[in-house]
Amino acid sequence: MTLIRRCKATLVAGIALFFTLVAFGNITDYGSNFAFVQHVLSMDTIFSDSALSWRALTSPAIHHAAYALIIAWQTVTALLCWYGAYRLWEASDDGIAFAQARPTAVLGLTAGFLLYAVGFMTIGGEWFAMWQSDTWNGQSAAARFLLMIGIVLLAVLAREEA
């Protein structure tokens, strides 16, 4: 069982590394992904005759605030996952201790899942009609991230046989 528990801890660490690199990239190359947020919120590349364009937010202050929120969310997710992975690894020899250590990892994984499910797929994709843009459509990437995070979340939540 220790091996399986350590595999779970390592999977969480992999997600922690992913969010660490994403947040780091967004901080050190702010402009690249800021342009994505700016165009999605401005809705300036959706269908020209879209009846949804009234939802557009064109204020640069709102764009920066939204991007800062995304980066903060990614950073907190990374920290929760790192701490969760550490706690799982430390408790991997004891099934009861491992079960008690899971909530931190589950919280971090859930935060990451929600960022892409709610933030990108729902708010960006549906409210801001990101799906209508050929250039600034991040739904495919968000779906890949959801799949990756969701599989790890399910693995961590899976009960081990006695």
C-alpha cells in the first residue's frame, strides 16, 4: 500500500509542478497570457454579428484585475498541491494518517479543477463566448488540464483495498 500511496502523492506533486510553472510563466511573461485575457474579456475576436457582444468588458483595469486573480488562483493552487503532496508522502506508511492527510491535496486539486471548469470553460468559454474566437479560444487547453487534474483528483480520492 505504501507504494500506491506514494504514487498518489507523486501525482499531486506533478499537478503542483504544473501550476507552479503556469503561475511562474504568467508572472515572468505577463504580456503573453495577458493578451489572451484581454481579448477574451473584450470579446473582440468573436463572431462580428454575435448577439452576445454586450457582455464585453473593455476596461484595462478589469483585464489586469482578472489576470491578477487568475495568477493568484494558480499560485494558491500550486501551494496547496505542494503541501498536500508533502502531507500525503509523509503519511504514506499509515492508511489512517494518509486518509487524514488527503483533504489538503483534494482542496488544491479542486481549486485547480474549478479554475479551468468555471473560470475558463464556463466564464471564458460560455459567458464571454470564447468558443466563437478562432484566435483566442482556450477551451481545448482547458479541457486537457481538466482531464489531467480530474484523473489525479479521482486517484487521490480512491479508497485502497485493505
